[in-house]
Amino acid sequence: LGRSSTLDDGKLISKSSKSRDKTKNKHAQPKVAANVTELIGDTPLIRLNYLSGLTGCEIWAKLELFNPAGSAKDRIALAIIEHAEKEGKLRPGFPDKVFEGTSGSTGISLALVCCAKGYEAHIVIPDDTSEDKVRLLKMYGAQIHKVRPAGIADKNHYVNTARRMADEIGSSNENCRAIFANQFEQTQNWLCHYRTTGPEIYTQMPTIDCFVTGAGTGGTISGCATYLKEKNPDLKVVIADVPGSGLYNKVRYGVMFNSTEKEGSRRRHQVDTIVEGIGLNRLTLNLEPALAVVDDAERVEDADARYMADILVQKEGLFIGSSSAVNCVAAYRQAVKMGPDHTIVTILCDSGTRHLSKFYAMDVDKDCKIANELLNITVGTAFV
Ligand code: PMP
């Protein structure tokens, strides 16, 4: 894959796009599902034609937003719940309860799996969570518990509250079992990406040279990168990070905080960006496997992600969420660093529809860094 590119009707077209035919399975059967959980996973991989054409690389993205509740978190919700069933902590057919502290996609995915399996989803959220998300959770039938925003060390932090509620309910009622899903520390999270997302990527794109994605719990990057690196030890693994998160420094300098920068003074464990869902200032069990295989990190600012999101919708027709836009900026920068003829795969975690009121409300800065990087490669170093 990935040879040179030519200019055709003003557009950069990679000659290697012919090789796309090889990846098409013309006889693939449309899915048939007995229930919604069977539609989780097996997501498509799509070529990012514009970014591939500009760089002379093959840049592909896994469309995790095609999962039934709209994000990669469907996979871990199903894995955590089915693991609890195997351990007898949840019983199919009983109105057992699943608790999680999250203001993100995991709550929505847990609620969907609970609907399908007949459990009750209880989602604890900070009371400043956007009304859009609260409505979505309610539509999926979740019980919402709002708490005041607090630091993770505080017993009233939403994660700690969810854990406590699960313990209290589980121990107080003989007839009702309850689990705390615990996406940060429950290793079924990264293991499910190791068992499903990673192998799917390898099947879809065995020539992959580089895997790029962000980390929120670390589950996606740990699972995919560990699997892919087992298949190809020369594979490059890159964490796409955001300002205020310690991951970039951890990878580049071996420490989570860099006292010469502002990170140290920020509230620990909280990443204060418009981009949602990625960035970490602590080591979690689901991040640890990634740290053993990661080779590089890219730090992407909100403005660059916002600009890239517009490129993706205008050039590819892909309306993506904020962390997906960060991934695309990082994938593009890696392509430029690695040079033509490399194959890079990244993740499109969720859709733009979940990010209208915050990320897409941001003005596009036409003079941001990535705008200039894209402009310069077009006029200066396009591979024609
Ligand atoms: N993107 C979005 C929108 C997310 O909600 C998350 C998870 N918080 C991620 C990316 C990162 O995934 P992971 O938790 O597997 O690191």
C-alpha cells in the first residue's frame, strides 16, 4: 500500500487508492442480529482520502461511531457486564443493577447493554454535565444520580459515589445484585479491545505500520496496541494527547508532570480542554499495558482538533467527535514525520452529534497550527 500521489482535477489522489479494492470483501454478508448487543463491534475501517493524498501515506480510521450506542464504549460495556455474568455478580433475567461514575460515553453504552439484558443502569454524574448527555442517558432508561463536582480524592466524587452506591445496594438486598463497572481499573476494558478491536484492525489492515489514538481510561490504546505489536514488533504506537494531560510528558520524558509547564498546577486527574474523553493525569490499570508498548506522543490543541473536524466533514463526509479529531491531527503529523508509503490507523471514537453544544460551538481558527501545516504541505511538499 501507499506509493506516490498524482494531482487529478485539483485533488491529490494516491495511486495506491487502487489497492482499496483489495480490502473490499464483495461477498461480505450483511449482519443479522438476535439483539442489539450482537451489533457491537465489527466496525468498518475507512480510508481518509484527503489526508492520505496529502502525505503519500495510507491513513485509515476505524469507525467506532458505528457501534449501536454510538461509540467504542459499547464494547467495554458489553465485556464488563458479560464478565460479571460469568462471575455470577449479575444474573440474566434478574433486575440487577450496574453502577458507573461517568459523564461520558460509557454511561450511555452501559445503559444500552442494560436495556438489552434487562438490568438497571445507574449513572452518577457531576451536576454540571451537559443537558444533552443527561437526556440521552434518560432516553436509554438510565437512572441518573447527580453529585456536586469534586476531586477524585473526595469521597463524593462521582466515581467514588458510584462505587459506594453499588457496595451499599449489593450488600443490603439479598434479592438484588449490583456491580460497579469501574471502567478505569476493570481490566476487562483493555482486554476487550485486545480481543476484538485489535484483531479487527489487523484483519482489516495487516500492513499497518503505525497505530495512533488517545487515552481516556487507556483501554483502547492498551488493547489495540498490545495486540498489534504482538503481530508486528516494528509497529509504531503513538498516544494522541491533549494539553493538561500528563501522558505526553510521561511518554516523552518519563514523568507524568513537567514542572516547567502548567500541568503540575492544574487540578490533578482533571483535564481541562474543550476536547472530551481523552487525557489522563494518573496511571490506571487500563493504561499500564499501553505504556509498555508506546513509542511516541503527539499533543493536540483544541483549536487544531476543531479545524481538523471541519476538514473531515468537508473532505470525507465524516462528522466526528472531538477526541476523534485529535486522533486525526496526530495521525496526520505522524504521517508527515514517518514519510510517504507508511500505513497509519487511527480511531474515530464517536460522532459529532454528541459534541454540538461544546466542541462545535467553538469558532474555527483558520490560522491555527494544523491549518498552516496542511497549507504548507499542499503548496510545498505534496508528493506529485
Ligand atoms: N474518545 C471518547 C469520546 C471517549 O469518551 C473516550 C473514553 N473516555 C476515549 C476517546 C478514550 O478511550 P479509552 O477510555 O479507551 O482510552
